[in-house]
Amino acid sequence: MELSELKRVKELQEENRKLRQMYAELDLHNKMLRDVLQKVPASYRPYRLR
């Protein structure tokens, strides 16, 4: 592999790491919100949780 290819691979690995971290944080937030909404009485919810 050439130096430019190695550099591009490293950049893509770093971007992938950041995207995975972002996804993990969003997934955690989503789970926390669902947990909170489960505790809200159904009469206050104009929607259904899936």
C-alpha cells in the first residue's frame, strides 16, 4: 500500500470510530427516553410506545 492509501485508511477508521461512538450515545439516549416514557401514565401519552 502506498502512503496516501494508508493515510486514507486511517482517516476512514477514525471516522468509523466517531460514528460508532455517536450511534452508541444516541442509542443510550433513546433507551433512557423510552424508560422515562414507560413511567408516564398512559392517560398523559397521546402516542404508543413500540
